[in-house]
Amino acid sequence: MAWITALFLTRRGIWKDGSARLALVSGAGLAVVLVDDPSFLGWVLFWTAVSLAALLPRQRFDDALAWARRLGWYAMSAAIAPFKDAAQLSMVHQRRGLPSSGFRAIGAVAASPLVGGATFLGLFASANPPIGRAFSQIVLPDPWATTWRTLFGLCVLMTVWASLRPSPHTTGPSRFGDHSIGTVFDPAVAQLTLLLVTFNMVIAVENGLDILFLSSGAGMPSGVTMADYAHRGTYSLSVTAALAGVFVLLALRPGSTAASRPLVRRLVTVWLVQNLLLVASSALRTLDYVDAYGMTVLRLSALAWMGLVATGLALIGWQLLFNRSAAWLINANALAAVTVLVTASVVDLGAVAATWNVRTALKMGKAGPPRDLCYMGLLGPSSLASLAKLEQHAREPQLRDRLTYLRWERQTETADAEADWRLWTPL
């Protein structure tokens, strides 16, 4: 919050730029999230918001890819920003004939008094027992802790300094656009038509098999379990759909000859619909796997990723129907991705997975443990409320004892966290 306040007070350009103010407000909201639940993802989102607030007054927001490049250069320049400004300040003092105000000048002035004072204090300590005892009672800080804290302080200094004085080289013009897409991949209309026909035929076979094994209730092939089927297909099918979206983006840029052909547009529409069906099949595989083995954070994240892929495909279709630019498509997908990431930084995914498992177990009329009680224990304090609820509904004494033991362990972890004020949360 101090960083945000300093940035707002010292960078007048933020006052006049609405996008920069919005980024700074978003950074303040993410700072509150960090206070409640510190995480690496939350820190990256906070740094991104603050960095955008620092850079947007110099360059308007055009597309997310260009700003990803700018933020990358901005992060690398932060390591040398304080030293570069110190060197420039020293050059200004030399040109104006002013005395140097750098570390060398300060060291030259303070070296003699420090060395002389230390020498006399050492002599007095050996000659005067009270002074010697006073010196012997001084406890020096742990050198390792001091070193790490110093390094941490330097990292904070460089990061904050770069936002207060960002380098002008980090806000160059964007080199990405519809024309640059065409130079990467620009097939002929006949070649593109043949590619789309081939791709549609291949993906139709895959979708047909998915409908056969997942929707019709047919059994799995010999030697293949539901876990194997889900593991083999979930991520590969989602990546396939993502690659399909990239292909359409590269081959059918707005204004191209291929994009204006009705046959090509129909084939692309069928292609996108089939890929959406492919993503739906991947999600259905994962949900069947969850029904069989329970919910985990990784499976919940996989479902969120599939939702992002489906959103991207739908946005590509919207772009083709309404002739939107490539920058619009990139920004829309970036907004969807940021929405998912911010949600993941705010919501406790472990608690969501635990609640899902307990609710499913109770709904099925089985007052027993969820399918993976050990995993519930590995979730830590996130599963405390769910374990307590399951313990209340347990009827078997042995099961209740196991749940009581796990719930007590989670309560102990929570109590240990409350002993450190740095780990306190509002609730």
C-alpha cells in the first residue's frame, strides 16, 4: 500500500490517465488479497498491475502480447535502474562542478572517523572493565539472516525504484498486428481448404469415438480403465483444441483472401464447432474421473484450463463473424486468462475440492470418508471445515476416530499458524 501511495503521489501522469488509475486501483485490490492469503500468483498479479500503472502514462494499451514484451523488458531493466540513475546523477554533478554525492564520496568522508573511533573504543574496552563487559554483552545479529534480509531489501528497492523511474526503452511501439500474422503463415486458398477438410475429417473420428465411449455408456476398450482414458485424453485434447485456435488465427486473419471465401468460412465454422465438442469431451472425461476418484486441486485446475480453451475458440468464432482485429482477439483472451488467475488467487481451491468431495459423499447417502481421505489430510487447514462436517455425519466408531484425528491435526496446524502474527487472516 505504501508502494501504491508513493507511485500515485510521485507519478503525475497517473492522475491524467484513466487506464493507469484503473491499474493502480486493481493493484490496491490485489494488495488486499496478498494481505489475506500471500501467494506467488497473487504477487505476480500485483506486480503486473503496479507495473502497468507505472508504464501506461507513456504508452496506451494496444495489445496484450506487446505489453507482455514490455513488461519483460521492464522487469529486466529493474535490476540496473538504481545503479543507472546513480551514475547519471554523478555525471550531472561532475558537469555542474558540484561535489559528488555518491557512495564513494560518503565513504571517503566517513571512513576516517569510523576507523579512528573504532580504534579508541577497542583500546578503552581493554583498559576499562565496565566498557569491556558492555561490549561483551552485545549480541550481533545472525550473519545469514542479515545477509538474506539485505538481499531482500535490495530486491524491494530495485523493484520499487523501477516503477518510480521506469526506463523509456520499455514502452516502445507494438510490432504485432494483422500484417505480421500474415507474414508468419499465409497459405493459398486451395491449400487451406484441403487442410480444413482433412482436419475436420480427423477430428470427426475422434469426436465420434468420444461419443461412443462417454455419451452412450459403452464400456472401455480392453485393458483401458477410466483413469487411463481420462489421463491420456484430457490434456492432449485440450492442447489440440488450443493449436486449432492458433491455426485459425494465423490462417484467417481479418481482411485476407481466404477469410472472404464462403466455403472456407463454413469449413472454419465446422472446425471450431468440432473443437468445442472436443473440449466438451475432455471436460466430460475429467468429470467422469472426478466421479470415480474424487476432486483434487489439479483436476479443478484442468477444468478451468478447458474453460479457457473453449472461451478462446468461441472468441475466434466471434472474430471471424464480426471481422474483429487480431489485437481484439488477443486482448479478449488475455482478459479471460486474467479473470481466471485472479479468481484462483482469491478462492481457496483446496477448500473447494474438499467441499466437493464431502458434499458428494453425503449426497450419495454414504456417511463414510470421501474417496481419498489421505488427500483430504494433505490439503492442510483448507479441509478443516469439510472434515468437521464429515465427522458429524460419521456413524462408524472407527471412521469417526480417523476423522477426529485428521481434524485435530488440521486444527493444530491452524493454531501453529495463529502463533505467528505474519500468518494471521481476517477470519
